[in-house]
Amino acid sequence: MGCAGIASAQPGFPASYTGDEHAPGAVSTQALAELQDVTFKQRLNEALPLDAAFRDETGRAVTLARYFEGGRPVVLAFVYYQCPMLCTQVMNGLASALKVLPFKAGQDYDVVLVSFDPRDTPAAAAEKKAAHLKYWSIEQDAAAWHLLTGDEATIRRVTSAAGFTYRWDERTGQFAHVSGVLVVTPDGRLSRYFYGVEYSAKELRLALVESGQGKVGSAIDELLLYCFHYDPESGRYGLLTMNLVRAGGVLTVLCLSGFILLTRRRESHPPPGPA
């Protein structure tokens, strides 16, 4: 395997797989066979085990439930802090998308990163967090980013619940894993999956509004959500043409009604003439 981490465009399949193992950048048949147990399958509406116990970057004992007490959605990613490349790309892609959103970290959403390497320590998590926040100049969001470590049994329990499978590759001395992030509802249910290392700010915005159960976003966000629909097959939001037409029709009727009402008021109250 050329790279232990796989930037996946689809759940369970490497983005570079073309079916032709001799094509430039293609994944060989042998490598593909080895990756059959490295997947990220959607478990929509399934509940995370919120009683799972971890250590945060300060070394404090916590459970997942702690990050759902605020009644807001959580953006979740599985990484490991000694990852040579892919996990940093996941974190960078996430920070890049979240940074341009009109939502406030810690108020509208939280970010939870779970290391799937049981050898990772709170000290490693703290170092990774500090470097990441400084790089993106988002130190003010420190209270909303949570980097967790735990034992293997607990890690497997949470990753399995989310459909994320991985394995240690002895040849590379790295973990073979797929990349992506999830959006989780305030009650701990898996709501939306996004694959790869670059995430659309627009789609993350829609996912947070949808997962926030009416507590995140504005009326305009709700209208946008009405016009877009999440496709589990692609992990993307697509335009619902009929809903867009309906929304446009409603908006037209409202504008026309407002115009007629304003016209009638003017007709019934003509401006005073000259004395």
C-alpha cells in the first residue's frame, strides 16, 4: 500500500481506485483486497455509546455524553495524533470549512476528535490541538475543540457504532483508515457523513442546521434546507427542484400579496392635496 491512510470519496473505497491497477495512481488488486476491512459505512440515525469513557487533552476523565450536554450538534472525526499526513488533512479540511460559517463554535456546535490509536496520550492530544488552533488562528475556539484518547476496547466500541473500521499495517507502521467527518445530533445520533479531506462549507452548514433540530441557523438556513436534500449514497446535499419551485412560488405569492396590500392602502389613504 502506497499510503496507509486513504482519502475516500465514497464509503469504504479509496478515491483513487479506478478498476485499472496499472493506471497512474491506481490502487492494486492486492491493496484493494487488503482494504476490504477498512471502511466508513453510514449508520444514519444510530446512537453513539455516550457512556464511552475517554481522557481529554488535559488528561481529565470524560464520557462522550459530556459533549452533548449543551443541546447542540457535534462534528465528529476519527483520527490519530501521530498520523503522518491524512489525519492532519482531515483536521485542516474541517477547520477550513467551519471557519467561514456564520455559526459560533461552542455556541452552535462542538468539535470532537477521537483518536483510534490507543497509544496516543493526552499530552499528544494537547500538542496536536495547540498546533492546529494556532495554524488556523482559531485559538478563541479552544473550548469548542475536544481531542480524546482512550483504550482500545472503548475506541472500537465507538468507531464500530459509527461504521468506521481500520487496521494496523505492519508493513508501513501506520494505520490503514478512511477519511471523513460526521455530524451528530444533540442527542447523540449519527446524522450526516462527509468523506474525503475537503468539506464543503455549504454542506456542513446545512448538516448543522438539519442536525441542530431547530436550534442552529436562521429562517434562511431553514429555507435552504427545504430546497436541498442529503443523499446518503454520495454523502452530499443535492438540490430538490420541486421544493425549490414550491419555495419560489410561495415567495412570489408573498411578494405579490405584499405589493397588492401596499397598493390598496395607498388608494384608501391618498396623500392630502393642496389647501
